[in-house]
Amino acid sequence: MKSGAKILFESLAKEGVETIFGYPGGSVLPIYDELYDSDVRHILVRHEQAAVHAADGYARASGKVGVCLATSGPGACNLVTGIATAYMDSAPVVAITGQVPTTLLGRDAFQESDITGITLPVTKHNYLVPRTEELGRIIHEAFYIAGSGRQGPVLIDIPKDVTTGTAEYNAESDSLVSLRGYQPTLQGHPRMIEKAMNRIARAERPLIYAGGGVISSGGSEELVQFAEQWHIPVTTTLMGLGAIPCDHELCLGMLGMHGTECANYAVTECDLLIAVGVRFDDRVTGKVEAFAPNADVIHIDIDPAEIGKNKRVDIPIVGDVRIALRQMLQENESRTSPRQWNERVAQWKEEFPANYPDDGKLRPQFIVKELSDLLNGRGIIVTEVGQNQMWAAQHFCFRRPRQWISSGGLGTMGYGFPAAIGAAVACPDEPVIDIAGDGSFQMNIQELATVAQYNIPVKVVILNNQFLGMVRQWQELFYERRYSFTELPPVDFVRVAEAYGVPGIRVDAPEDVRAALETALNTDGPFVLDFHIEREENVMPMVPAGAAINEMILGERK
Amino acid sequence: MRPHTLSILVENKPGVLSRVAGLFTRRGYNIESLAVGTCEEPDMSRITVVSIGDDEAIEQIKKQLNKLIEVIKVSDLTYSDHVAREIALIKVHAEAGSTRAEVMQLADNFRARIVDVGKKTVILEVTGDTSKINALEDLLRQYGIKELVRTGKIAMPRGSKMISPKYR
Ligand SMILES: Cc1ncc(C[n+]2csc(CCOP(=O)(O)OP(=O)(O)O)c2C)c(N)n1
């Protein structure tokens, strides 16, 4: 017989968990006591929201399930935003929460909250563990569910008496998961694959629209191979950045609200849209009736519910993106390369590059470009939310999957810094950069204490405009510049960082950017760079909400 | 838009009903009727839901239901031949010597049973499909319906078609 707390760590070990991010409290005391002698690395964050974002960042950087731990009540509730963030972006996270003892459940006990009820709509599945006997099985189920099919967060709520109680646990037999209600379809249906290939062979203006599913399935290589074999241009979603190298001849960059002109025109004109691991999000489609209006749609996705949810699909392929692409690569259809179309697309690409003024002012786009050049394919870019996120997406050249980590679906300010901590822990040999706004950074700024304590080498690049920039941009464009509560008073981030024991530099001039970035990258451990950028810079191009995606507001051309 | 009858086979575990019901609300689908009970397997339950929507919307809700880990099978009975039943208990004003005889006669016509007789009221128990119960309710209204309780609809396909997976 073993205690529940012991079973917890034995089953985590069986799942290969090396690191967890957490914060202690009353109902998890037995778990923390067990942790005291455990081999698992525990990173003490300074707010539970950071624990779940870090677990999420760890998962996205490594492809493994990320794990976080919090106490009942306030601890558990502090996880909610992060769980919802992971849910919207299908990130595999297991969140473990303490709960009041089963004998007190439902009595409004001290620090009791119905966290399984609260997280029902934002988890792939969740558990309230009723007995110590079931703990081991539930943990293995949770990991299986989080990490398979369309991945997502799973929460396990463990009452205190379940961790103190004892039961038998056998890692071999208890980790055999069988769930009759959950059997993801991995192989694409052969008839649909064949149908898709026939349609592709006839296409005159085909376009691939690739998303986060390509990254999470590990199908980037297959995607590029497929695009090359058929000479089909590729545009990616925000979540799909890195699925094809940005400097690949067939890569058109991102589509949608802040997508490239080239990508948005190509979508509008294509006659066949091959949607791979995407969900036709409204930030991508704009006015959905005008999205790929002349195209047949092939949609490959592991989640059958995504097919036909937002846009009518002609050829559905339910399956793991990587496996389905492999099946498609095996079909021996052939077709002459769509020369005319490819030339047209190449011409757009050349004619409308991502642009920004070059006038001696400190522009955020320039900072991102400098960083991109300096890293030259290395590194992991994590972002906050807002303009900083879009500038990073538009101007950094992503060369491989999992190089880009950002909160796409929920758009959670405060995600980036803790997620970067997770990424840095998962990939200690990669430089990890959090591209931040001054607003977002302040949403989890307390994590400076965490990076200082563990010497986690996250470099924070603040694109400081003293505004909630993205909201200000909308106010400028759609609310007659009525900047209602979007101006932020200046904060001396260098001194804040120093107070936590983290070095920092303030930069005001373009000519100092390179040296500052180099200093940060060459410093062991964390670093804060506070770039005071042009305050009212906008993210362009931009598709206004509800417009068709080829109806863009354009920035200045060079 | 039309009523769809969905038969949902689920794991018999705590919280399953709120997962299923919550999904309908969250995704903006209404529940017209709901019936939950045990089924032929002790560790499973069957939920029968009637929801109004066009075929596309119902297709989406079926897919979303299938994503719930504890949902084992979803069957849409709308377009297949099936038996559907509801039960209603209707307490009607029916005084002896006054309208009671008429009410009893109506009950008889609908093959409803009288399950309670009070001084001023009787309780009718009627079983049937939705329209039969609606019809009786309409006719009884003139006598004065004091209270009415109705179960959700339960349904089963006719013949060899099954709503259970072929696990046996
Ligand atoms: C938690 C949260 N609250 C509010 C918002 C709405 N919002 C989106 S972008 C943005 C401004 C972000 O400002 P900042 O972090 O300074 O970045 P910038 O846009 O200036 O680069 C806000 C408030 C959000 N996305 N997340």
C-alpha cells in the first residue's frame, strides 16, 4: 500500500514527467511533502497563472505534456485563464489541483471551489478523484487524453484525503488506458484521400492553408514535401508559423487580419483551398462568405467537429495531419505544375513585402528584424498579446516548428513571460525570447522573481509604447482617436528588473538595438530589454473586423 | 429547423449529465426535452435529448457530443423509424356529479389511466408520443388543469437497428 501522494509521483514518473510548475497551499501539503524527497524538478512560480502558462509553454516547446500544480480554492481558480488559453490552442497540459477532503466537499469548506465545474467548458476532460484507489488510473488517463488526438488541457482535482489515503498502485498495469468513448481517428479515409488527390490534380490555383495542427502533429516535414511535390504555395495561420520555413520559396507568410497581402489575395483567388490542421477562425477568415469564395475546400483535421463548423467543406479528411499527409504523398497522381498561378503569387509576394518606414525612429518591426537576423534560425520566440505579438509574427523569420509560441485563440495578455519560462526549461540549449508589450508584461511581471531564483535565461524584449497598443490602434482607426483608458504611465522596467536581481537595459535609438540584443543574448541568465518605440506605430496591413480579407487597410509602402 | 431526437449512450459516472447538458447551453442549442436513465449495461446510462435545429446545427452538436470522453455513442433517431414515448401526470379539476364523468370518458378515449381520485380532482397518467399528450392536455384544459408533470421523451429504433454499439 502506498499513499496517494506517493502514487501521484510514481505515476508522474511513469509518464516521464521531469519538471512541474507549481505553488503550494493547505490542500496540497501532502503532495508537497512527498515532493520534498522527489526527483521531479519543481519550479516555484509567483502566481498560479504563471504555473499553467509555463506548463503550456513547456508543452508547446517540447511536444511533451506540461504539468502544473496548485492548491484548492484560490490556487485552482488562478489556473483558469491558463487552462482556457491551453484549451483554445490545443496545448497538452495536465493541471493538478488540491481539493478539500471528500468529507467536506459541498459544504463551502475553507478554500473549497468547484474547480471541475468551473473548468468544464475549458478542459478537454477533467476529474475529481473520488478514492485513492482510482488515482493512478486517472493520472494515466489524463496524460493519455491531454497528449493524444486533438490535444488539450486535462484537470485532476485531488481531495486531501485522497493524497493521504493509501491504495495499491502498479505502474505497469495501472497505466494501461482503455477508454471506450475516446478513440481518435488517425488514418485518413482512403476514399477521401483519393478524392482529394484527384481534385488537387485538377486544380489550377491551389493553395495550402496550414495551422497549428501541422505543428502539434509533427507534420511540418510532410507538409513542405507535399507542397514542393505539387508546387503549391503555403500560407499559415498565426499558430502555424514555422510549419514551413519563412524563406521558403512557396511560403506566403501569415493570412488573416494581420496577414500578408500576398496570402490574403491568394486565398481570395484560389480555386482549391487545402486546409491542414486549421479551424477557420474568424481572425483568419474575416467575413466568412468572402473567404476563398471561388474555391473547393479540402479540410484535413483530427477533430471531426472542426469540419464544416465555420465553412462548408467539399472533401473532409478526418485524421492526424502528419499521417494523412503521408497517405497523400503516397498517391501517384501527377499534374503539371500550376505555372501561371505560381508566377502570379510570386509577383504579389515580391510587390507587397512586409514594410515599415525607415526614418531613423525606433520602430518595433526593426527590432524584431534585428533579432531575427541575429538569431538566424536559432531560438524560440514567445510573445505576449497585442501589437507586439503581431509584429513578432510578421517580421521574425521562423524556420522550424515549435520556434513560435503565442496565445492565439484566447489572446491572453501575460501569457508570454511565464510560457517563455516553460520553454526555456524544456529547451535549455535554445535562446528563449519573450516579445512583450509594456501592458502585457505587467500582467505577470512577478515572474521576474522566478527567473532570478532559478537563473532561467529568458530574455524579455519589451516593445514599450506606453500604450495598450493594440486597443489604442483600434481606437485610432475606429473610434476617432478617443484613447479611452489605453495610455499607460511610464514604468522604469530596468529598475524593476534590477530590484528582482535581473539585469536590464533601456534602448531609445535604432543604432543601439543590435548591441543591446547581443548583450542580452550573451548574458547568462535572464535579461530585460526596454525598447522605447514609436508610440503610435500601427500593425499593418489590417483587415477591419467583419470585412473580407482582401479588403485590407495598408501601411505606408517604402 | 425541426426537433431532433438524439439518443446518447454515456458512461454511468458522476457529472456526465452536466457535461452533456452544459454542452447544449454553451454552444447555443436548446434542450426541448431530456430523459436520463439506466440502460442494458449497468455501467452505462442513456440520455435522450430532443433539440430543435437545422440538420447542420444538429450535425455539429453530435460531433461535439462525441468529443466528450464519457460519451460512448450518439444516435440521431430523427430520420429513422422509431418508437418514442413520454409520460404525463395530469391533475384535473373533476368533481363527482359534475365534470368527472366527462373527464373519465376522455381518459378512456386516450387510454389514459386514472391513478388518483380526490374530492375535487383526479390524476390521469397518459403515455404516448408528444402529439398525443399535447392533444389530451388541450382537451383537458377546459376542465381546469391544476398541475401537470411530464417526463422527457425516450425513444428506440424499431427492428434490428440499434442505438447501442455492437459490443456484445
Ligand atoms: C488578459 C487580457 N486582457 C485584455 C486584453 C485585451 N487586449 C488585447 S491587446 C491589448 C493591449 C496590449 O497592450 P501591450 O501589452 O502593451 O501590447 P501592445 O499592443 O502595446 O504591443 C489588450 C488590452 C487581452 N487580450 N488579454
